[in-house]
Amino acid sequence: MPAAGHGRELFVEKLRWKLEMSLDIDQVRQVARLARLEVRDEDIGHYASQLNQIMDMVDQLSAAETGDALPMAHPLSMVQRLRPDRVTEENQREKFQANSPVVEQGLFQVPKVIE
Amino acid sequence: MSIHDLSLKQMAQALRSKQFSSHELTEHYLRRIEKLDPKLNSFVTVTADRALAQADAADALIRKGKIGPLTGIPIVQKDIFCTEGVRTACGSRMLESFVSPYDAHVVSRLHTDSGAVMLGKSNMDEFAMGSSNETSWYGPVKNPWDLQRVPGGSSGGSAAAVAAGLAPAATGTDTGGSIRQPAAITNLTGVKPTYGRVSRYGMIAFASSLDQGGVLARSAEDAAIVLQAMSGFDPRDSTSVDREVEDYSGQLNRSIKGMRIGLPREYFSDGLGDAVRESVMNAADELVRQGAELVDVSLPNAPLSVPTYYVVAPAEASSNLARYDGVRYGHRAQGARTLDELYTRSRGEGFGPEVQRRIMVGTYVLSHGYYDAYYLKAQKVRKLIYEDFRKAFQKCDLLLGPTTTEPAFKLGAKTDDPVSMYLNDIYTIAANLAGLPALSLPCGFVDVSADPDDTSKGRAMSAGESLGEGALPVGMQLIGKFFDEARLFGVAHQYQQVMKWHERMPRGFE
């Protein structure tokens, strides 16, 4: 829990963002949550300010006349190549798992998911 | 003249005629790295033992008369390319202990197939996100032309190493200018080929529709040799193009007489430093003297390339970097009680601030309710930018413009202002969005000694002037049609036959 003084500062800052910014502190928190990034409380304001600067720059796009332009996802107009459905790679489980922080009996270990 | 002043062609010739062995050549560079790199921090890993073993293998081949253009030639790999058995950290704490179980296509092409020697892995911005090399978890890289300045990024370690003569050539990757911008501000020739020309297999992904591997070298001739060896079809990359690679070296001497060079108006408008403008225009005059013709062209949507990029690239990055979960490989936070906590804490600790910013921007522009306004809109503008190039190339054979607005800036000058950092790539990003090949080459020096903190007040230096303190290199950029790399190399090589900016070396690294 943040100290009372810190909580008040955060509240004031939140209000300020709501008034001035396209992305407020709660939205930044939500975006960080969606992206599975732990952002410390003391850093949220800084990130919010920088993300707003970036989004302000990006907002130039809204003025562009795109008319009936087709969205371009990729520089090459190519068709996805297909290959025969054959096993081409050998099993290299141990080699690949050598990079895992915690492996036991060939399985990746994570904290308990189901109680 | 020292060994490290030789061109790749001269080095191969010396190896062939047994003037020196690859072992001796490799030791020469390893000694220079040991002595000079502490000033630069351009290497994150030096693979001395492996390099000498590869050199010995190359020497054995040379004795048997089996020598190709890169046999026994040392190079450095950007630490974004996976190298089997050698740590591949990609500038990130996330991959601090990641030892790749396989080689990238580029790595096997250069070392296994072509016999080049790997000196080590070069420093870079974290996950290639940055234009100054300051986002690296392994510390910033210094520019050998002025140790208080950045070498550019994200291939900043590759640029500094080659510019300082610690390696004759290096690989790089370019998503929005990450080869060309560092090349320009360290006096190198850097090439980003057409999207699909070089396989992305084993090249750690940032923005998959923009990323492309390439080369930083001391001349167009050298860059052509290395790119030749790296290029070509690879079935393991679904966007690799199955198309014959032209003979780049064989076309270097093609005359540029009658070639139509387009100058995009938007690349010379406000925002371009006067001294850089003068240097690029002087270079254009030289190309005219050699018989080229200048054509006025317009890329009306080019000014929108930075905002377009900062939607498309973070969107793709947020998706590509979702794989770092702290479970299968990479950094893992200690003491997490739930799986969700393991993800969020591992990612919060493992990624630096710039990477987290971009993941958040990407997550936001792809999120429900914003997708159409940002992502779809950006894809439409991307199409307009592509169409601008298509129309311009109806009037000319290639485009010429500046690579950067200014020479190198000082370390720390832009670290807290992401938008001003992003504007570094204002002239380079459009080629990535369109997928076109582009090359930066040295076109002069700017004397900033009058006001070292404001490079826009610098003065363009003339070719004969000696380079005192405050002399910083600048580059010009050639953008070509799809798969027209050979033409870019040819024009650059013809320019470098007359103008010798690229032969200048930074003081203290001669």
C-alpha cells in the first residue's frame, strides 16, 4: 500500500491526466496489464506522459486522406508458401530445454495454476 | 598502411598470396578489440577461441586452394543473430543467459558456407529498439569519431566496431533505419536490402513486416561482397523470396551515365540541417559530373512515415515479444506465487523502459475500440507511402536524399524524449514501410566545433580539409526499386572512386 501522501499525489496526478491527456493513468495501467508487464506505481505517471507524447505524434495520421486505400500489411504481394506435410525436424527437447530457467523430468516448471 | 586499412578484396588477395594467414589477420583484430574496445563498448561478447579455430580451418582451406571472397575474413555479428553455443542477448536483460541452440541463416551462410571468421557479437539497442544504442542493457556504445557522442542505433555496436577498425565488416538489421542511420554518423556504408532478400530465420524478431538483415562496411565494394554471401532463398523464412541473387560485385563498375536520380522534395525541406543539405547536394553534383541526371520528385506522404511506423512497429513488436514469458527461456523473476505474477514480473524485470513503452503502445493501438483508428489507419497510410514510391520510380531509376537530419548527437541528449529520438529516422523509415532496398554512404564531414551542443550550426567541410576536433561524418541515402541492390552498390562505388570520405579514419583508431 502506498503511504497516504503518495496516494494523494497519485490521485491529483490522475485527475490532471484525465483532463489533459488522451491516455489516462488507469488506461496505462490497463494496457500494462494486458501486455503482462509489471509497472511500479512510481513509474506509471512517467510512462503515461511518454505514451501521450507518442500518441500525440501518432495522431497526425487522423488528418491523412486515405480514401479507398487498401490496408497494407506487408511489402510483398506474395502468396503463403506451402510445404509438404512431412516431419523434417528431429526432436531436440533436451537441447531446447537447456535454456529454460526451471525444468524437471523434461517438463517446464511454473507456479501451481490449479489449487 | 595497416592491415585494417585493407579492403575485403585486398585482404582476400593477401590471404591467397600468403602475405599473411587468416590466423594472423584474426589475431590482429582481436588485439585491436582488446586494446581499443574498452573506449567504445561495441562488443558484448568476444569469441576469441572460436575465431582462431575458424581462422585455422580457413587457413587449411586456403592451403588447398579453396578460397572464396570471405574465406578467413573476420567479421562481427550483431547480437540479434542467433549463434549456436554462443550467448545471443539482443541487448536485453531478458536474454542475458540465452545460449542459442541453433545458427541464424545469416550466420550459417557467412561462417559455415563462406568461411568467414566470427570475432564476436556486437552491442545493440535492446531488441533493436532505439536510434542511439543507449537502450542496451549492456551499456551504451560510444562513437569513435567523438567518444561523447552516440554511434546511432540500433546496430550501433556493429557501426562503432567497423568505424574504429575493430572488424572489417559487420552484420546489422534495419527495421526503421537501424543500419543506415548508424552507418551515416560513423562514416560507413550500410545497406538494407529489399524485404525478403535476406532470411530472417534466427534473427530475433522486432517488427516482422519491416525487419531486414544487412551489412555495415567501409565501402560499397566491401558491403556488396558480404551482402552477396548473406542473400538468397531460405525455406525456413516464409517471407524469403525465391529469386536469383544478382552479381553485386560484378556490376560495380557500370557507368552511371544517363542514370536518372530523383531528389524527393520532402527530404530536403525544413528540419534538414544546412550542413547536411550542403554535403548531400555536393554529392549530387559529383554524380551529375559523372553523367547522372537529377530529377525532381515528390513523396507527398513521406512526412507521415514516422507516425505510421510508430503504430505498425510497436503493434508487431507487442505480438512478437509476447513469447518472452519467463518459462521456456529468458529471464525469470524469483519468488512469483502465481503463473500470472511470473509472467508480469519476469517481463517487467527483463525488459527495459523503451521496450516496455513500445509494447504498451502496440498493445494500445491493437486493443478493442482503437484498432480501426490507429492500426487500420496506419496500414492505409503505409499503402499511400508505397504508392508514392511507385509513382516516383516512373520518373527516375533511384532516389537520393540525406540519411539523417544532423550528425551524431551527444550521449544522453535525447534519452528522456522518445519522440525526438524517433524523429532520427525520419528519412529512413519510408523504405522499410515500402520494403525497398536502401543504402547509406559517407558524403562529407560537418565541423561542429563552433557549437558542439547544436550540430545544426555546423559547417560542411571541403574534401581537402584535415579533420580536427569537432569533425563529424554525415551520410547520404540511396533508395532503389525492388531488388535493385546492384544499382545502389554501383552508384555508391562510382562515387567512392572519386570522393574518398569513406577512407577517413577517426583519430585514436588509425
